[in-house]
Amino acid sequence: MNDSLDDNSLVKIRDIILTHTGILFDELHVNDLVRHISSACTDLKISKKSCIEQIEDSSFLSIFLEILVNYITIGETYFFRDKNLFIYLRDILLPDLIQKRRRENKLYLRFWSAACSSGEEPYSLAMLLRYLLIDIDDWDIFLLATDINHNILNRAREGIYSRWSFRNDPIIPIDLYFSKIPDNQVKLDDIIRNMVRFEKVNLVRDTSFSHGFGPSSLDLILCRNVLMYFSQDKSNEVVSHLVNSLRIGGYLIVSPQEIGIIQGQDTRMVHKGSVFLHERVIPGAGEERKGSSCTSPGKDVTSEFSLAVENFDAEDIDDFGYDDKSHEDIFKDGTKPEINSPDADIQEVDNREINQLIIEERPDEAIQIINNSETDNFLQEIRKMEDVIRSYAGNGEYEKALGWSDRLIAIDVLNPRPYLLKAAVFDEQGLYEHSLQLLRQSLYASHDYLPAHLAIAGIYSKTGKPDLARHHYKLAIGILETKDEDIILEETEGIPAQKMKDMINQLLEG
């Protein structure tokens, strides 16, 4: 008997998952969804056909979703993941907060690790607090850890881990907190386990969850590598709840590729190197930049705590898609993409010379001029670097093109253009999944970024997915309908908005 899922049944389950969890399965992950459904049906000892027949029954749906979610949300984590973040917490943010609370004689701390998976993140934070607080017994510490996955929460509460959970070097001595147990595993000491309160929370549906202290009460929320899986509407709702849970001056920390999702909330973004934080501000008090603010990597950051960091080494931002090459050794020849060389002679960017070098397919020399230049027109430098990247790609020097794309992303992570540029390099190589990943990240940075929707539609068209292509073409038309007909958009290379809309409609009709 054929027990496969037809398209209608698959769409039905996908929509149910979206409604109940906020997790969106696109066409690239259909096979994953089918595998998860099959596993859930096996656990329930029913066929997929029987599952579809019972899906309207609320009692069955509740059980089915409980099991299905356990397969969907098996997260990847380990102790002190994102080493630079925890160094920042250890050396800057937490000491400032602790010092402030001591001055006020208010010895309390309130933290939340949302989507905590198997518990390594909140336990890392607990060990860090014990390391920093000699008088920890005098403090009232609330460390909440939540996840939607019931099974993984039980694993977290046990505090049993393998060597795989320690693949990042700890930034503090932790040996005293673990004891060896059989099967080459270790168990976390009760003194750390008891510091963390684990609860099952659905971030999408449990938006009235008040942490026991009510809204506007938490000092720090870690919610990393989960928002990217939600639909845009659901992620906005979740972020709103997270932000409202913070006190004014508290911080929300997400992963680098998720920072664009926080736009439009009552926050301002501060960063140093690869550490990004969203500080809750009084409504309307944040600096304006698409709803949030960002300090440039070269500027000190000030807030309720002192966030200026001296001699802070930026960790490679390896979550931006193509991560096989580090920023420390991007190219096969060992060269590095340095923006400014301190020993170089300073000169203005010579546009004509750079243009000529690009025409002559001499991008290395063009880069040298940009490296040795100093100009008040930073945007001009960026555009010239983009031209050089295109030149590298055109010459088949893909590694250099990708390396310089990464450099542009690191300079301004909220700018969607570098993601688009890097995606084009992958596209040229036929690496469409890599390209789509980068294009989605550009939409996180700017959800109405027209070129990204057009590029995604183009990839889906040439990979035999016309329905998905049509979806993104329609989104592009929706963006264009908000513009004046005669306006010439920068990203359309001189084509007026109405003309671009007509061209897309022709594609849809064809």
C-alpha cells in the first residue's frame, strides 16, 4: 500500500506547524518535513494516511504535534558557543551590571535563555555568574531556560553531556563543575544545575508568559538561531514579546544573521566586532535606522552600561552562509582582505584609475588602491569594492570574491547589498542553495529589498520551481506598487518602477 503524502496533505501539515509553532518549511526543506512526519508516525505506530485522517481531531493533533516538534526542533548547541560573546559578557557587560547593582544595593539578576535546546547555553551563563560573583549566595539570581521540545528539556535538566558539547574552549575554569560518568560522558554538578529553571514554552503561542516577574523585568535575553525559522509575522510577534520582557536598558542577543529581524522594535543595536546586542530603549528614544540603530565597528558604544571594548578581537562571523573559509586566511595564497594598512601612504580614491584597472581585469591592483586610500565618502569606497568583487567573480577568482563579500558584510551587517553580491557569486558557480541562503539573509536585513526577491525568483525559475518563482515575483510587484511610477530605483539599474513592474508582469504571464 502506498503510504506517501500527497501535496495537499503535506501543505496541510505544514500550515498546522506554522500556526502552532511559527516554523516555516519552504520548498528547500520539504524532504526534512516528510522525514519528521514519518518519524512521528512511526512513534505513534500509525500510517501517514491514518495521520491525515485524524489530523482534524484536536486530541490527536495535540499528541501528534508534541511528538513532531521533538523531531523538528533538535537544536545544535555547545558550551560557550560564540566564544567572543561570552568573553564580552565576562569582561564587559556582566561586570558593569554587577557593579551597578552593588552601588544600588540591589543584588539581583534576571536572565532568560529562550530556545535553550539541551541546556549548554544557560548552564554556560550559570557557570560564568558563579565565576564572577564571589558572594553569589547573597544574590537573587533568576536564570530561566525555555524550549518547545519536551524531550530535549528533560535532557537539559539531567545535565549529562558528551565531549561533543565541549568543542569550544571554555573561557573560565569549569572542570570543578563536572564529574565523569560511564560511556565517556560527564554530569554537571547540582550547584550549577540548580541555578537554572527549565520550562516548556512555545515562543509563538505563549506570548503572555511573564517569567514570574512580569514584563519589563529582565536584564538579558539570549534567543539565538531560532527566529530565522519563523515566518516574518511570527518572528515579529516573538521579538515584540522578548523586547517587552526586558527592562529599559536590558539587552536582547540574537545570532548575527537574525539582527535584521529586530527592526521596528523599541531597541537600538550596538556592536563591537562580532558581538551584537539590542538594547531596549524608551519608545521613540532609539536612533533611527529602519527602526533600530547601529554603531559602526570603529566607534565606541555607550548605554546604561559602558560598552566600549578595548583590544577586543572580533570572532569570525561564520554564520553568514559560506563558512568554509575563515576571515583570517580567506585566500589560497594566504593574503587577507585588509581595508586599511597602517603603513600605507594615504591617498584619495582615484575613481578613474580604479575603473580602468577593473576594465583591464586587474582587480588586485584596484584593491591595493582602495586599501591605501582615505576618503570622506565611505559609500564610494564600498561601491568600488563591489566593482572589484564583480571583477574577481568575472575572472573566476571566486574565493577572493567571496572573501571580499564577507568583508563587506562584516563592515555593515544591516546592509542587504553585500549579501546579494555574495549570493551572485554562488549563483554563478551553480551553488543555488548557498545563494538562496544569502538572499534570505539580505531579506532579514531589509524585508522589502527588491533585488533579493527578483534574484530568488530567478533561481527558482531556472531550477524548475515556477510556483515559488511566481511567489517572489508577486512580492516584488507589491514592493513596486508602493513606489511612484516614474521613480528610478537605485536597485533597478535605472529602470523606472512602473517599467520594472511591467517587465515582471510579462514574466508572470509567460
